[in-house]
Amino acid sequence: MPLTRPDGRQSDEHRIPRIEVGFHRLSEGSVLYRTGGTVVLCTASLDAKVPPFLEGKGKGWVTAEYQMHPRANPNREGREGRGSKSIGGRTHEIQRLIGRALRAGVLLDRLGERQIVVDCDVLEADGGTRTASVTGGFIALALALAKMTGRGQLERPVLRAPVAAISVGHVGDGLALDLVYKEDSKARVDLNLVATEVGDVIEVQGTAEDAPIPRKGPHGLDAMIELAIVGVRSLCQVQRATLTAAGVSLDALIAPAEADGPEEDA
């Protein structure tokens, strides 16, 4: 029996992002990233100095911060880090994921001793806020790198590969791509995958809510990862199209494959 989804999508379809480039005029790169009911403002800001552990090493850094707007959900919640409400473990975990994901797409040795901070502010949430932050955050990062290149701040391309993320879950009797909250909240298995455009895996986060799941089979872990990779590749094409429409060539920002090798240490 075909899976009936809340928004009418097929099981292997992701939500179509609507992306507004340059939404934030002061940052080096920004997008307002809408995917269904999830809306995230992603900005990439250049910092002329690196964290203390990288000082004097001639190497750059990419990091991220993540925050939920108080009314991102149906009921208002207090701001984290204000009053008695400290920044929660979930927030720390998600922003570390975003930072790791974006760093995996960058040749940090080519960035110089400077840092790019990608801020992801969730304005509305309906599932997939962390994956939307990674996917939209990469576009903001690429826009910032293009601006830096135009200013003469970068002599060589610094991107290793486009990076995107998506969720997949075991819902009902089958697998579904890019879960909304109603699906996520009752999925037997919820998995988030971060990967490159060619399908190289950066990170997998997955949990079985009830019985363990097998590796093989039509509903197994391997099948979930394969479906997620299809979604990531499609989102990377959306990233390319968005940057092209903004006058940015993604290929011009990507270093040749041979640059990502031992000679980088020379």
C-alpha cells in the first residue's frame, strides 16, 4: 500500500526548497532557506582571526552556530541563553554537526588564517531543521567565498565539494525521504545523512525508536542511506542552480581533485 504523506509527496521525494539569496545584506553570504514549513536564515560571516588553537598555523576554520527562534514552534519558548534557560544539549549537538559538515567541504589550508562563521537561525520548524541548516548553510558559505575571491582575499579555490543533508525515516510500512514533524514524531527509525554531491558520506545520525533494524533488506539501514544519498544529490543540484542564478559559478570555487592530497602539506 503506497505511503500517504501529510503534504502529498511520494515516499522518495524531498520538499522543494525556496531560497532567497542575499536576504541579509550585511553578511558576506546569506540565504533565507524555506523547505515546506521549515524556514532557516543562514548567514556566513568572515572573521579576520582564527580560534586560539589555530593561531600561527597558517590554516583557516569554518564553524557554525544554531538557534531556534522563540516562536519557531506552535507555542512560544524562551530564548536559550537568556535568563534561567541555558543553551541546551540539542542545540550544541546540532551546531557541532553543522560545523563538521561544512568543514568537510573546505580545504582549510587554503583559507588562510581567517574564520568563517555560519549562523543558522530557525524561524519556523516543521522537521529537518538541522538538515536544512547544513544545505542552506553551504550556499551561504559558497556566496561568502565568492565574495572573498572577488575581493582578492583568496588566491585559489578552497571548496572540496558541495555538501548537503537530508533525513530519511521508516514510516508506516516503508521508507520516506525528508520527514516533516508529523512523520518524524512517529517514525520507527529516523536517520539524518550529510554527504557530498557525488555521494561520499560525511556523517550519519540514526536511531531506532523500537526494535533494532537490519543492515540489509528493503527497509534496512543500507536502503535508508541509499535513499538519503539520492536526496542529497538532488539538493546539491538545487544549490548549484541557486548559485548560478546569483551569478556564482560553484565549479570556479571548487579546487581540482588533485589539490586534496598529501602535497597540501608542502
